[in-house]
Amino acid sequence: MSIYLDVIWLLNFFLDGMLLMLTQILAKETVKKWRILMGAFIASLLVPISIYASGSFFTSFIGKCFYSCLIIMSTFGLHSFYRLMKLLLLFYFVSFSVGGGLIAIYYMMHHTIVVTAQGWLTFHSGLGDPISWFFVMIGFPISWYFTKSRMDKQSIEKLRYDQLYTVSITIKNKTYETIGYLDSGNQLIDPLTKRCVVICDAKFLKQWFTKEDWKHLYQSYLQLCIHDIPKEWQSHIHIIPFHGVSGNNNILFAIRPTKLTFYNQNKQMTTKHVLIGIQFGSLSKDGMYHCLLHPYLMKDSQVV
């Protein structure tokens, strides 16, 4: 069996470079491009080592661990042992994620993988199976992109979880609890009372209303007719004018609550100086929260 070393080496150089780039992106490290190229070159040297020195120290488990540290140090530098271990584990995670996805797709396509003492190969002779080479060149970038996008979304989800708070609102002697999201973009303040406005969606607010009252309130909002507001709610409804994102003038129906309570770092905080804006729809697609908190609540609320 003849092996075209230069082709396999070049392919591994590009694959290792992409793995190091993904490691850099996920670790949020600032690295010059030439260092990534150098790290990819050092990583790709395992190809000739595995072929011409298959029994060397670097093909053993300990040798591969040592060589992985060398790859990370040549790419990101050595600043501390903790940073080295963090980047090393992230590099392994990226490699297993991308490679695992590639193998999974390969099995789904009913192809056979040849396992050797040095790892798994997808070629049979010469340049290898053309289908397998095409699969690696196309499938690897797809798996790489999927892993990156999934990790980016995971970071966003973690950020969202850090901004979620348990909120309870009391209106007309009835108190209900939900999850609120601290929205830094919510700068809505009632120009008349100077109260900050917290937006709540229909699913949460419907608990205070009968079906008939909610229907009349919604019709009143659509037709901009305050006379259609249910009588028992007229003293609690407040009309707030505001400018929309497009610059158009709009109005928002809001409710004057008895109080609003939320929990911040195990501290119970409450305020009465707030209005509850009515969103006649949903606020989040996944139903993770039903309330948009105003940033001013963090400083205007009192610790109970």
C-alpha cells in the first residue's frame, strides 16, 4: 500500500489549524495568526512520526499528552499551569466534539472505518477512497461550524440564566410568581408618574383576569378605546405613550400593582414605584421567562 505523505500531512495541517482556531474562539484568547499556523504545523508533525517512527515515545499515551501540551504552549504561550490545563482540556473537548460528530455522520452513511494502532483511517490505497476524502474535506468544516455555533448559543444561554430572577407581583390582593429577565434595553419610564415600566406577557397576566375581561381589554387596546376597558379594571389601568423602535408613536396599557417583589443574590427586594406593561403576546419563544425587568429596579427597590 502506497501512502502519499504530503497529501495526508497537508490535510492534517489544515484540520489541526481549524481545531486550534476553534479553541482560541471558545477560550476568547487573543493569538496572532502565525502562532496558530505554528501550532498546526507542530500538531501535523505527528503524521510522519506515526508512519516512520510508529514505536517512538510520542505515539504512546504519555507521549501524546506531552505533545498536546507542546502544541498548546507553541500556540498560546505558557503563562500559568492553570491556563495551560484549561486550554488543553478545551482543545481535547473541541477535538472530540468535532471528530465525534464526523464519525457519527460517517456511521450514518454506512461507511467503514479502518482502525489501526495509531488511530482510525479512512483510506484504502494510494490517495485513499475518494468518497472518504471528500467526506472529510466537506464534513469536517460542517462539524466544526456546528460545534462553534452550539457553544456560542450555550454561552448566550448561560448569560441569560445569569439575568433571570424570581418575581412575584401583587394586584388586587392576588399574588402570582413568575420568572423575570433583566433587560438592559428596557428603558421605558412613564412620563407622567416617572415610574419604571416592567413588561409582562399575556400568559402570566391572564391569571388576574376572567376570559371575558381579558377579551374586552384586548379589544380596547386594538381599537384604542378606553371606554371598553372593564369597569372593575378602569382604576388600575394606566395609558403610557412611547416611541417604538421604528420611531412611530405607540401606546402601552399598564397596570398599577400593589407591589412587585424579586430576589437578587438571596435578598428579597420590593417596590411599589412601578407599572406593569401589558404584552398581549409572549416575550420568549422558549417560555423561559414571562417578565422583562427594568434595570432601575436594582437601585430603586428596598431590601425586605
